[in-house]
Amino acid sequence: MEGAGHRRRWDNKAPAGTVLLLMCVFIHSLASMVCPPGDYATEKGICCNKCSPGFKLVEECHAAGQRSNCTPCPLGQYTDQMNYVFTCMSCKRCLASRNEVQVSACQSNQNTICQCKYGYYKSNIDSVSSQCLKCLPCGPNEMVKQACTTERNTVCTCKENYYRPVLIVNEDPLDNSSVKALPQSPVGEQEPPNLPDCVPLEIKVPDLIYTVLDLVPVLQVKQLVRTLGVRDIEIEQAEMDHRSCREAHYQMLRVWTERVLRAGEVGQGEMLHWPLMQELLDQLRKMHLEWAADELETKYGIQ
């Protein structure tokens, strides 16, 4: 009898458990339903066709093989993808107060296309919104690398023989020993507005030459100066005038630097022109002396 009572209680609960089981099976079947491309699965487990761009859904299909009832978006609204939404999206308005101009009017299958007016560029606020900002001119000792467009601010770079210092600070706020200036890349819209000014790139010629002589193997110095355009007669003259090999090599490199310096500028305080430094770095790498070029870039803060 007691066993029968237990069976009766189990039998009374059985229908509820069965319903739950059937619901789980139904939900799983909907989740695992795969409809053909361009269709979607309704809550009733039917594959219905989506509406085309420019249309919205009025009524879902009632059986397989039937078509959904779609209607065109009303004036001032649009959908730009295959969809099964009941409401179209409102068209965007280009606002003169935000320095926007209309490029293309809204259509049922495409939103209004706006762009920034001339002299302004689009700056993204986040992944979905943006604003039009005034194009910035290049500052003193700068030149335009890329002109401002509706999509990008002016890109400025330092003019020849100038660079923009960047402070590299040690993580320890009490230790200022590692603060130094390095050249910076061209400036565009992503840079902060309070950038340091471009300052002269000051590399003293004597200091550079002695550094090169310390880095380049003695047997490769003549090869280097030849690639830099120093003639054999000038190399021979330097060797005849100076018995010291190091001093002769120094004079060979002086011949190279003096070719682009104006008369009267030669002296202990003269500065190397940036094109000369770039030429030197290029030739060192062509001679497979990359490490020497890297050392020079590190010493003079060239990036």
C-alpha cells in the first residue's frame, strides 16, 4: 500500500515533468534550426524570408513556403540591410550648426550621408559618434606632410634640420636622471594639442665623425667614405697630409661633410644637416653595419 501511495504521488507529478521536457526539446529545436540564407526562424519554428533593404516587416509567414508580408519604409525612414524589423530607422539630418554638409540624400535603403564642410575634418568621439573640428595649421618650424581632408586633420612634420622632442621619464617620479628628448613622428589629428615646438636638430660634425670612427672598423672606413662620394684623390691627399690613420680618416669624413656646408661655417660649433645624417645611416646599413647605424640613432635620439 505504501508503495502504491508513492506511485500515485509520482504519477501526479509526471505530467508537469513531461511538459517541461517537451518545452526544452522545443526550445532546443528552435535554437538548432538552420534556415536558408535570407531567411530567419520565427518563434513558431518556421523559416520565413527576411525583408529587403528599404522594407520593413508587416506580418510573418504562417507556413513553410509562404512569403512574409513586407512594406516599403515611409518617407524619412530607411533600412539598409536584410531584416525582419517592424519599424524602419529615422534618416539622419546634416546640421550646419555642426559644420556638416549633405553629400547624399536619405533613401529608403540608405541613410543620409553627411561630411564635414571645407576646412573641417571628422574626429571620432567613440565607435558610433563623431564631430567636425576645424583643420589646424602647422606651427612654427613645421611643414605640411598631408593636407587636411574631410576625414583627417592636417598632418604636420618638422621642417628640415628640426625635430620635436618627447620627454622620456623614468617610472620613479623622484628620479629625474633619465629625462631626455627624442625626435617625434609627424603630427596628425590623434596627437594632443599641446605638443612641444620643433627645435633644431643639433649634431656637431666633429663629435659625429669621432663617433663614426669609433664604430666603423678601420679597414672599412675607406669603403664608407667612397660610398659617401669622397673621391680617391681626396682620400690619398688625406693620407699624405696626416700620418695618423685615425686623423686621415677624420679628414676624409670632413671632406664629405664640407661639400654641403657654406664657406665660413666650418668650425667646432658647426652642425650636421639632417640629409647628411640620413645618407650616412643609409650607407652604413648597405655595408651591413646596421649595428653602427643603430648606435648612432640611439646616441642622437633619432627614430
